[in-house]
Amino acid sequence: MQWMLFKMGWGMVAKRKSIDQQIWWKKLKNHRFIRIFLFVILGIVTYSLLVSNIIPNTLEVETGTVSEADIRSPLTIENKTETERLKQEAYDSVEPVYSLRARYSQNQIERIQDIFHTIKQVKEEVEDRENEIEMLEEELEDFEEEDQQNTEIEDFTDEEKLDRTRNLLAEQSEKNLSDDTLVTLLNASMDDLQMAQETTTSAVYDVMNVEVQMNQVDSAKDEVERKVELSAVSPQLTRAMIEISRYGVTANYMLDDEATAEARELAAEFVEPVMIREGQLIVEEGQVITSEIYQQLSLVGLTEDITMGYPYLGLAIIVSLLITMLAYYLNDAKTSLRSNNTHLLMYTIIYSLTLMLLKLVSMMHVIELDGITYIAPVAMGTMLITILLHSRVALFTSMVFAIVASIMFNNQASGIVDYSHAILVFFSGVAGVFFLSKSHRMMRILQTGIFVSVINVLVVLAILLLKNAQYGWVEIGSNLGFAGIAGFISVVLAIGLLPFFEAGFGILSTTKLIELSNPNHPLLRKILLEAPGTYHHSVIVANLAEGACESVGANGLLARVGAYYHDIGKTRRPHFFIENQMKIDNPHDTISPQLSRTIIIAHPYDGAEMLRKYKMPKELIDIAEQHHGTTLLKYFYHKAKNEESGEEVREVDYRYPGPRAQSKEAAIVGIADCVEAAVRSMQKPTKEKIESLVRKIISDRLKDEQFDECDLTMKELHTIATSICETLQGTFHSRIEYPDDEISKDKEEKE
């Protein structure tokens, strides 16, 4: 049925002119901005088909109202307000950090020691003054003004001692000690002072050697007082010691601001971000929308408070990146799309048509059938691109289709992207490419539909397993069934559209080449009937060229069919070519070399003209016109030089006017054409002779610059020579002469 559909489609469009023959397109296709325009069209089509899938779904909700349905988050996002609140709670919950300040105890002991040191200093000054007075008294005993002198050197009073002490004491100590305490210390003996100092510092050290918090200072002072009371000194000195020791006790377990801040920051850092996950239920049906819930709805973009322009801008960036990458790849890859704007137009149409079909299928989600959207025939687009253009382009395009499908099929997804359809579209498209990459025959295309269906079923099965949900057998069967049908729909659409693209864009597809290789084609029958030797020669050239092309990655089928038609021009004067001169004299023996040259050189261009008249594909016309390039007709050139006509013989007059081969296929057909003719004329060809001849022909053509305009490399020329030699060895293999053959041969010799 598919074959009948293909034949019907081809019959409908066979008589239509291709777009390259349309006058309007001939004017446009070489315009310098046409490629940019076509890529812009791709971007516009992609954007317009996706824009409806990214329009934010806002809800008309207000605080205090009741939700009419369950509302789930369309994306995953952090609730920063709630996160900050929890961090602040964790920060505030950390108790202040206290630490023992050992230096505080040492400072207080040093202050006590400073007090006693000051007392001792004042006492020493008093003693020095008293000694000085005694000396003066002894010296003035004999003077009459003894009373007056006694007045001038009278002793320190208690007030003077107290003032002197306070002047020497540190300000803090001076304020915290009473006069009675200082006077008591000043009047005590040095031994008592030493005992008081040791007892007081020891008691303060013992008490402050442990943690003394702010609320424990009074009890610590009471404890140090009890320790001091045990000393064996006078009650008056004991009271002074108690006052000093109580003054020496202070809090040493203090708030550590730095450690507290560090602990609180660490507690805040350990708070996990509050995330609203994609698909998370925010509001249940019938639940009151509180201010907190409303804030969450706004955060995920479900209220009217959000800015509407961001999704459109985001889509524009994604589409721009996709088309830019696609343009870069198509302009850089070694395919016809790099320079052929007609093929780029066809690619644009296939791309747009595929996306339109995907969009149509994506809208079928309203039908309540499980897996209905898995019926998307994306493999149709990649199959058409593989057949009509190149498999590498189809592979890259399948990735673009997958990205587009991930957004286009998000109707049933909670987020902006549906990964399940992206995975299915990618594998489905790639499956169509891989299975068609080696052969484009009709049976292979039909088999590709089965292959794509199997891949689709396996991918959907994997997706269902990954979701780990409880599916019923009906749901599983529905999902797998629609995925399998997609493969058959893809191949039916591809076969149905193929002839329209082939005819409309003049594409020489595999199917078309197979049709043109049919021996019943009018031109092939013309060669067979009018130039049978040329027909046989063309068949052998086709075998040589096909094998050589396939060995270097060129289009072997194109070379074969091109070889069938490459000498069609010989049918105008078939008897002037040696392969058709069976049991007749060579007409070139009776005409001038100049006329022979004209007849021989004309056949490639006569053939190209005949092929154009029959509206044959351009690739076949190019092979017929280019297979001789600008080579020299050596036989007639040397024949003309050897004639004593007196005219100057120019080499350029005996060269084919060209053009040289522009493609690998044309160059290889030219090599095979020359090799076949040369080997056929050899006497007793052997493997060594054939290989030497083949490599010499290729070397001569290389030196003659016949490969300068095609992209054959030296390595490929070596591969071509090896392939042609292998094919020739099979064609011109040696035969064992059987006895009957010996008798027949002897009989023929006698006759």
C-alpha cells in the first residue's frame, strides 16, 4: 500500500517543474540575504509554535478566599522569605557564649599587690623622714632655737600619710578603699603587712581560680572573706584585709561576643533552604488562602502580581540559541546545505512541517486517553532529512526536535519542561536516522517504521518504569500502543511526502536513482539498441565506479546511475566509437584528425544536452558533462602532429573544454571510464598489468590537474585505485581452458 501511495504521489508531481526551474526562485536563491531570511523563518516558526506553552497560568485568588481546586507548584524555587525567617530563628536561639578570663584573676592580684606596694612605699618614706628628724634633733641640741627647729621637722601626721597614699594608688583602687583600711595598713608593721599581702592574694587567687559568673560575685566575695578571717592578725588589720580581698574579687566568666557571633552564624548556616518543589501541593481544594500561602503562589508565578514579560524573553533566548547553533552547524558541515539554498528551503519546510505535526499532537492532551501524545510522528522529519539531505543533518535536527518537544508537550507537566516527551522524540528521531543511514531503498524505509516503533515502545516502557508509579495494564497498553503506532505513521507520512519533495526541489534521492537505473528507461534502451558496445562499457564502468565511491564514502548509487548515462551522447554517432565498431571499418581512418577530434569531444556535451531535454537530475548531467574534464585526446593529437599538413597543431585544441570534475562521483566515473577502455584493449591482462595501468591513469590525471576542483585526497585516490583493481580482477579473471575449448580453438585456427 505504501508503494502504491508513493507511485501515486510521484505520478501527480512528475510533470511539475522543480523549484529550481521557477523564475522567481532563480532570482531569490542567490541573494546574499536569503540564507539569513530562511533561518529567521525557522526561528519565527519555532517561537510561534512554542509561545502558547510558556504563557504563565495566573490564578484569580485573594487572601482569605477558599481555593476551588488543588494548586501545585509549576517549578522548583527557594522560598527565601521563609528561609531567612528560619535562619533568624536559629540565630536568635543560640545562647550567649561565656568563657573563663584567666587574665582577670591575674589583674586583680596585681592590683592587690600594687596596694600593698604603695603602702610599703609610703611607710618607707615615713621611716626615712623620721630618721632624718632624729639626726636633725641631735645636731641642734646645742642651739637656742630648739623649739623653732622642732616645729619645722615635726613628724608626718596620719592625714599626710593618707593623702600621700591616695596620690600613689591607682585611681580604681583609690576609689574602692576606705580611709580606715588605708590608715590601718599604714600603721601596721612591715611583717604584718607582708602577712596581710600573702594572705589576701592567696585568698583572691583561690577564689578566682574557678569560674565566677556575674551572679556569683557576692558569694565569691563572701568566700574570700571567710578565708581571710582565718588569718592570725589583729581584728583591725583583718577588717582591712577583708575589704581589700572583697575588692579583689570580680567576675571572670564573661560573655564572649566573638564566639557568640560565630556560634550564631554557624547555626544560621546549618538551616536548609526552604524549597517549593515542582509538583508540590501548595493549596488543597477547600483550603483558605492565607497570606503565607498567597506569598508562595506569587513566588511560583501563579498570581497576577508577577511580571508577564520574562517567559517570552526566556523563550526568545532559547529559540535564538537553537537557531544560531543550527545555522552554524549547517553552514559548517560538509553537506549540500552549506551552499545550496534550494536544499536549505526544503529543510526549512520539512522542519516546519514536523513541528506543526508535533504541535497538533500536543493539543490532543485534552482527549482523555493515556499516552495519546506519544503518537507524535517525529521520525517522519528525520527520515525525510536523511533520505533527501544527509544523515548527519538529521541527527543534529533530532536533538533540536527533542529540545522543542520538551517545551511543546508541557501541557500535562507541572513545570515548563516535559522530559519524557523530549527523551521519546530524541530516540524516535535518531532511530529513523540510524536505520536509514546505510540504505534508502523502499523496503528499507518500510523496515525503518517497524524499527522506530520498537524503539518508541522501549523508550516509553523505560519512562513508565522510571516514574515508579502503580499503572494498570490498560494504562500501560495504551501508552505503549500509541508509541508503537507513531513509528508506522512516521513511515507512511515520509513515503507519502517523499515524491513531492523530490519533484518539487529536484532532489535525486535513492528512490529516484533506483527508478532511473531501470533498464526500461527510454534513454537506457536507446543506448542498448543504438550503441550496444557503449551500453556494455557503461555497465562495467558503473560496477567500477560504485565500488570505488563506496570505498571513500561517496554516493555509490549515484556513481552507478551516472555511469549508465555518462556516454549517452555517443548514440548520436555510435559507429565513431570503437566499442560499437563490430565487424566494420573504423571511420576515423578515412577522415581528418580534426574532424575526429570534433566528433569525439562532442559526445559529453551531446549527452548533457540529451539529459537536459529529458529533464534528468542535475547530478547525472554533471557526471556526463564532467567525466572527461579537460583531458587530452592523445591519439588524435599525435596523429595530427605526425601528418605533414603544415598547419600548427595546438594541444589546447585537442583537449575537452571541461569543466573538470566538481564532485567525487564525477571524478571517479571519469577514472573508471578511462580504466575500462584501457584494460579492454590490453593483451592478456594480468593482475600486475592491471594494477600498474590503473595507478598510471590516476597519476596522469592527477598531474594533469583533473582533480583540482573536487575534494579527493591522495589517500582516497589510493583507496580508489585499490577498489578498481579488485573489481577488475573479478571481471577479467583468467579462465581455465577446457579440452573442448582447446579443440574448438584449434578448429577455428585451421578455418
